[in-house]
Amino acid sequence: MRMTLSRRSANGLLLGGALLWTATVVATTAMAETALPRASAVPGGVVMIDLPATAGAGADTPPRVSFEGNRVMLLRHGTGWRAIVGIPLSQAPGEVQLEIERDGRRETRQLQIVGKQYTTQYLKVPPSQVDLAPADLARVETEQTRIRAALATFSETPPATLVLRAPVRGPRSSSFGSRRFFNQQPRNPHSGMDIAAPTGTPVYAPADGEVVDTGDYFFNGKSVFIDHGQGLVTLYCHLSEIAVPTGTRVRSGERIGAVGATGRVTGPHLHWGVALNRVLVDPALFLPVATAP
């Protein structure tokens, strides 16, 4: 395998006056393996497990892998397969099971999840965004069903890469997994990466994919959901503008919207989420090592 660098607009992304170099990999074999995220066997992390091929006529047939009832990404790895498993933030430390079906048989593989202490964050927002009126509560419940459906998207084509570009440049104003208190009231942990940037700053797709939903939500504001394949879905919240309609095929580096302060926010920023097998995991694991926090 050889690697070449390109400065053409299809492979280079100009952000804030700085060109982000990207690598074009040219495979000398029939199939190049997908670039992978970093593994972290913690709540909100990613676990990778190799599954050898079976002997016989069905050796090239992929197994079906699931975790907690949700289908798991499966990539070709050598002559076998590699499962890429997202671990929910709510997962208690300890042993969990990966379920595998192949050749008409069922088996399990054990995964060991270790604990992680996330930070605590206290935020002040308008009271109406914490103690919801009945109409707002009904709206949020309807929106949650729609959001869960978008995150549950599973298309058969695997992603070209699991190493993603940061969708916008800027300081990360809060960390994934932080325990959040709004007006001193506890709420769900923070399930994405916040990147601070001025309103109107362009937001770019971090990899190729298809826009599976857009909308203006009570908490998330103007949002875009992109399916990258095999259960990898990314979301972009609090946008001031949505630049791509549902159904659009986007390329890595294509503008999909602009930073804003819509929804429940304390200032303009991008909330960037990454989901695997329907659970939101730490986006930092998918960034190149040089840009990860």
C-alpha cells in the first residue's frame, strides 16, 4: 500500500485560512482495510473485536453481530471480520456480551468494560428550558422518537473510513460524558463534543455519507443527521443554518450548515455527536491522533 498527499479541493479542506491535509490511500491489494477509531473499553467508548472466518462454503458470508439487541458494524479484516461496538454512556462497568449469528449457529463473546469518571458541569439557562410547559414537553417527546429513528439508521455499505475530520475548528468548550446540571437540576450526561465558534462559521461533513434527517428541535435547535454506513451516524446541533436537505449525498469536507445558538444553549457553538449501533459515543475517538484532545 502506498499513500499520496493531495492539495486539491476534493481532498483538502480550507478552514480558517489553514489547509487541512488529507491522505488518499491507493491500495495495491483487492481490498483496503478501513481506517479505524481508537479503542476505549469504557462507557461512551468503542470496543473492537476480531472474528475469524469459518471454514467451508460460507467462509465469505459475514456473521450477524449485535449488542444489547442492536446490530453492530462489521468490517472485513484479513480473511475474517472485525466488529466495531459502541458502548452506551449508561453502561455499568463489568462483563457484557456480544451476540454472534453465523452458519445457523449462535455464540457469544465477552467484553470487559471498565469505569471512567467524567466531569460535572453546571449551566444556567432560561427556566422554560428546564421546567417545560405541557406543550413543550409533548413536542420534546415527539422529537425524541424522531431523533432515535435517525440514530438507528443502518445501511449495509460500510464507511470508507472511521477516522473523521473535525467538522469545525475551534476550542472544545465542554467534554463528552460530563454530568450536567441545568439551573442546579440534574439532567442526562453530555453525549457529544461542543466546539465553540462564532455564529455563521461553516460546518463541514467529516466523511462521506447521506443526510437522513434535518430539523429544528426544542433542545438541539437546527440539526443535521448524516448516515455514513453500518450504523455510524453523526449529528450536528444548534446550527444557525442548514445547507443540505434530507436525502442529500455529501462528500467529506462539504459544507452542511453553519454554527449557531438555536435550541437550548448558553452561546454559539456546534454540538457534534457520533453514534454507533444506536448509542452515542465519544467523538474524540474518531479524530486523528494529532487533533484529539
